Amino acid sequence: MLDTIPNNVNLADNPKLQRALLRWLPDFLDWWREVGPEGYQEDRIYLRTAVGLGAGDWAVYDYVKMPDYRWGIFLANPRKQDKIHFGDYIGRDLWDQVPGEHRKELRRLIVTQGDTEPASVEQQRLLGKTAPSLLDLRNLFQINVEEARHLWAMVYLLHSHFGADGRDEAEEMLERRSGHADHPRILQAFNKPIQDWLALYCFTTFTDRDGKYQLCSLAESAFDPLARTTQFMLMEEAFHMAVGETGIARVVRRTAELMKAGTDPQSVGAIPLQVIQKYVNEWSSASYDLFGGEDSSNAATYFAAGLKGRFNENDDKRYGNHLALDEAYSAKVFENGGWTTREIPLRRAMNACLLDAYMDDCGRVLERWNRVLEEYELAARLTLPSIRFNRKVGIFADQHYDIQGNPIDQQTYDAHAAQWLPTTADYELVQRSMIPVYEPGKVAAWIAPPTRGFGGKPLDFEYVQFH
């Protein structure tokens, strides 16, 4: 069966790796059937499959049943550089094999990244039942199979470079479950339920964008197989983020259209702008936590060892110093009744540096959404919550800040929380809008139509053929 797995890692010439993956494959398929998209396993989906690195190979379009999808294993083309370009090993050759002294740290990075991939499939498994259009349904399934392929990518690294420990970790990634009380996923945002499409669009905008920045930092790694694996993953991750960003833009457009006409969006089954804002606040702040603590000894270790760099670490214009020694990161925190500046040694602040780059990117996304509101001559604007708001991890955790990042007490926070984060009534409002539309070319009333189809096909193409 391994001859059906597209790859450029010489899988056919590695009997030991073949045997390991063959033992893992049935468990993977069991996992997919148990917690993959519910109710659509026998339908034919018009999907994109990567079968190689060439322009004609990376995106092959055809109908396929999802359990038969060809989950490939790919490394991006060799990097132009052949030397480590940051941390304590600058100038030494890149690693093709795992250095013994960094084995534990590399395994932790790969397992943590790998665990997010099946988690998102589990979170999204019921959304097909309320898809706003046939194209959106197809896009959901494309994201699902590609997240599963990303799991394959990390499992390949574990099996090929970490022996029995790697095989055990690969099995455990199929045993954990998103939101499970006793055996949850590693990162908390991947245990949050995604019960409607507005949450999906926020997840793919904000949480998958965290994935982009984590993958970019790993794509700088001195461990070449990890760097090249994540470089390939980034091509697929871009589509996931685009689904989210354009999805929210379509929701905003439909709401703005109604507001311009003087119609209450809620009265016709659309979503009020203030509810969209609450979802943005919820999912963006949950995604901030995914970067980890702003002051982190693990982050310092990863950077020093050359395992994980900053965003675009190899850009000499962006970073004049790739050693990151004798420098500090300044963080403004509220302590003991007043503001103070905390100086964090730069290597320990690598998570904060990555989060800053992410925040800039999210700001550009908000600007694009707000241009839709400008187009309809509305004064309202969507905003990004402060980096301090609603934090559970890092230097702002377990403190209370308002949406602008001003310190407040518990009583004030409790009094205003319903203005900032979705309430039960908000979730119920959105859920009432989730009426499925499966007729080609048609779209639900709460969202504007897509602007184009997928894979060169028109909007009214039959993207899913139901059995």
C-alpha cells in the first residue's frame, strides 16, 4: 500500500521505514474514520492532492473519497544555505541526523507541532453538516485532508529519526483527542470546540496563522529534514489561512450590506457585527497563548541549539545579530499597582518576538476586513484585542486587562466580559444561522458568495458528489 503514498524521501528504498509506517497506517485510518469528517467518507470530493514538488505535481485536482486520499510525504527542495545561520552553531554544517545532545528538544518540537494537526480535524469534524455552500464544504475537506497530511509529515520525522521513541509518540498522537477530559491535545486552543462556521473562519484565520509562524520558525532549523518538511507544509497552510480570511470577509460583507440597507442582520438570519467582533476577540486571544511564555528558557534553548529561529531568521536586514546575545526584549507589564518595563534576555524572549511578528500580520488582516466596511460607508470597524487581553499563558496570564490592554480588577472584568467575548446567547444566535446549503452555486443567507471557484472550476461546479 505504500506505493500509493506520493513522496520524495525514497520511501521505496527504506524497508525499515516502510514497515514502521505500515504498522502505523491502520491506526491512522481507524482514527480518520472515527473522528474525521462525520458523514462524508463515501462521498466524492473535488480535492487537490500533492504528488511532487513540480508546478504540475504540487496541485493535482480530481474527485476522491477522503479515506482514499493519497497522503504524501515531502521535503521541500534543498535550501540554498548549507550552514547553520543562527544560535551557538553558526557556520557549522546543517544536520541530516538528530544530534544526540538535542534529541529530546527536537522530539518535543516535532510532537507538539504534530499534535496540532489531527486536533484540528477532530475540532472540525461536524461542520460539514452546516456548510454555507458546496464550495465551502469542499474547502473544509481540503483543509482536513491536508492537516492529516501534516500529521504524516511529522510522523515520518518521528519514525525515520527517533526509533522506538518516535514510533511511540506517533501512536500517542492518534490516541489523544481534542477536548478529552483525561487525554486532551497538548495545546489548549486545540481543545476548544468549533461548533459553527464563524468559529472555523476565525480558527483558520488566527490559529492557523499561529501555525504559519511556528512553521516558519522551524523552517529555519539546523535540522535540515525538519526545516524542509515545514517549508512544504507552509504552502498548504497558506490555503487554510485564506479560507479563514476570505470567509470572515464574506460574513462582514453580508452584514455590511444589510446594515447599509437599514436591515437588522439578525432579523434575516445574518450575524451582527458585534458578534463577529466577539469571535475575533475569542479566537485571536486564544491563539496568542499558542506562542508560549514571553520569558521562556525552552525558547532560549531552542534558539541557542539552532532548532527554532525567529520569523525569517535568515534575513540579515531584519536581524543584524543572529547570536541574539547581550540584547534584551522590553515588555511592559502592570505589577504592584503600576506599569513597569521588564527586560527579558533576547534569547529567552524568542516567543515574544514571534508573537510580535504574528500581531503585525493579524493587523494587516483586520485592515482588509475593515476595507469592506469602508466600502459600504459604515463607521464601525473591527479591531484586534490587546496582546494582554484574555491571556492564560505568559506574563499577562491570570491578570485582568480590558480589550485595549488597560489593567482592571476582577469585578470590572466580570461586568464587561459579555461585551468582549461570546455569550451563550451569541453562540445560539450563530448556531441558528447555520443552515446548510448544498445546491451548486447557492450560498446561505448569513454570508456573501465566494468571489471565485477552486481549481479553475466555476462557482456552480459540483464540488461534492454525494453518494
